[in-house]
Amino acid sequence: MYDYGFVSYESKDEFLEKSKRFWNPGKTQHWIDSGVDLVIDRREGYFLYDMSGKRLIDVHLNGGTYNLGHRNPELVQALEEGMQRFDLGNHHFPSLARTALAEALVKACPPNMRNVIYASGGGEAIDIAIKTARHTKKRRKIVSVIKAYHGHTGLAVGVGDERFSKIFLADRPEEFPQVPFNDLDAMEDALRNRDVAAVIMETIPATYGFPMPEPGYLAGVKRLCEQYDALYIADEVQTGLMRTGELWGISKHGVEPDILVTGKGICGGLYPIACVVVSGECAGWLSEDGFAHMSTMGGAELGCIVALKVLEITQRPEVRSMVGFIADRFAKGLREIQSLHPDYFVGIRQDGLVMGLEFNHPRGANHVMKSLYRNGVWAIFSTLDPRVLQFKPGILMEPELVDEVLDRVEVSVAEARQESLRLERQVA
């Protein structure tokens, strides 16, 4: 019997059947078929516990939502203290918490930034960024990169991969043209007619498996935007908040965006919130009609209280140092593991603690994910390139836990390689 107070189940199998019946049959069955029958129960720090009691070290972090760990004590305390005064708030009126967070974010962003617009999640924030760009430039076109991912809401899904747009009839290439990543010539061709409102870029495309921008590429995109009168939207939902060793990944490329979007980690994993930070040029609609976009849950005051603490923790000098230390320790350990299986583990894509592990098999990351799961580590394959494992350690991870993860990765890669060879022999 699994009794949680608010609900109880006789067995894990009973729960999974109800998950298929009442929640999402396709997603539930996918994980069962993948050998990952994970039902997250207790969670603490960088650990997850399945309802069966199995412990997992979390290096997926739900895309960086748990950068500071699950139920981080400082964030829990901030939320509990905030609940003594605040609740969701009323989105129509000036708010102490929203204004305090907006001021802190503007100060933490490039000097051209002026205002903050709130959303309840990253997809909604991308929608706001696109609407803001269209208002600013009075044009509809938004250029993104092939295999992009920016969320699943109405406009955000249009600038992403067709896997997620076609199913809902949201693929509109005339409004959302796409170009290859790391191709400045293609980008210039897309902008040449001066009919584009903005280019939207993940600083490192996450769901595409973290291909790294070539030196000068993102700065080159920004120059083209300036040349052809388009805005630059930096999607920092997964690369922001010190994951690359800088507060914003785009800063490492010397780019000052016109619009910056942050989500996932800014909520601390405790209260949904996402933020769109805009330049003075892009803030016009806030004065023209401040009611033009409204979100009942966007900028929830309790979320702002948590986000303020996230921002404060993330900017501590010791956290920046820790990110560099952890990144170096993982880089060295992963290179050693790669040297043991150079024919299978063929690449390490890394910028700080943003990492993609590349395997020489069309679904290699699926095999490694399954093996890691058996060995007590949770990481996930890249949806749009299943050769690559998304590997995202937390920015406060202790050295002993880093070493434990590396030990488990070494065992898991060896097992996955053998499994891949066995499957290849079966096919042959």
C-alpha cells in the first residue's frame, strides 16, 4: 500500500494504469516501454526517489528547473516566509514583489534592459517575447533555427521543430522561417528583405542535443540583426542562471540582446514563474497599453519571492567558483570515460554545466539513459537528436557527488555499449 494522505494506491502497477487512463496514455506508456518506470516520490537536493524507494541522482533537473536542487532549504524558507504576507496576487495592480524582482532582473541583465514582463512558464514567456518583437517592428516574421525548441504554447510552438507544430496545425513557415544552426549565410538570406521582426535563438539549443555555437556565430547573428533592422531574442531558459559559468550564457558571446527570456530555474522548482526582460526600444507597448497582455498566474507574488532568492543565490561569488570547479571535474572524468569507449562515446559538448554526451548510435542516448536509470542516475535523451544525452548537473553539486555520478556513468556507458552491440548482432 502506498498511502500519501491525499491519495493511496495498492501498487505501483495500479498507479501506472491510472496514469494511462486519466492523465497521458502516450507519455506513460513511452516510459514503461523505455524501461524507465519512474514515478517520482520524495525528492531532496539532487536526489529523486521512485515510489518504490529507488534513489536516483538527478542530472536532468527538468531542463534546469532544479539548478539549486530539489526543495532547496533557502528557497523553501523564502516561500514559507512569503506566505505569511503574500499569495498569488492580482495581476492588474502594482505589486511589491513583482516590482522588486523586476528591478533585480534589470540590474542583472545587460545595460540596455529596462522592463520585465511576467509569465507562468517558458512557453508563455516566448509568446510574450514574440508579441513584443512584432509590436516593436510592426512585422510578423520571426526567424529561428532548424530543430529549435522554445516551448509548446501558441506562438512558441511555431518557432520550434515541426514535430511539435504540425500535430496542432501550428506550422506556419511563412511567419516562422527556419535556418540551419551555425550558418551565417543562411541567416543573412532570411533577413535580407528587412521583413523580419526578430531572430530567436537558444544560446545553446537544448532539445537538439546542445550543439555548441561556433566562435563568432552568435555575435555574427546579432550584427546581421542590426544590419537588417531585426531584434535579437535570447532564449536563456536553459542556459541562464550561471549554468555556463556566467549569469546569462549569451554574455560569453559578447551579445547584448534586445529581449531576454528566463524560465525554469528562476522558479527554483517551487513556484511557477518566467520572465521576459526587454530593452527600452521594445518596452513601448507597456506605456501604449499596459493591459495588452495579461496573465493571471504570470508574476505570481509568491513566485517572485522565490525568484528573488534564486537570483541572489545564483550571483554569489562562491557559486560562480563552484560552477567552474564542477565543470572542470566533470570534463576530466568524462574524457577519461570516453577514452575507454572511443568508438561508442564519440563526443562531449560542454559549456560549463551545459553538456551533451554524443554516442555513435542512432539511439545511443536512449540506451545510455536506460542503463543510467538502472544504475541510479537520471538523465534524458535529446528529443530531436537521440544520439545525444542531455547531461545537466546542478550548480551546487558537492565534489563527492560529482565523483559518484562519474563512477555510475562509467559503468552505464560500458553496459549501454554492450547492449548496442548485442542489438546490432541481432539485426545482422
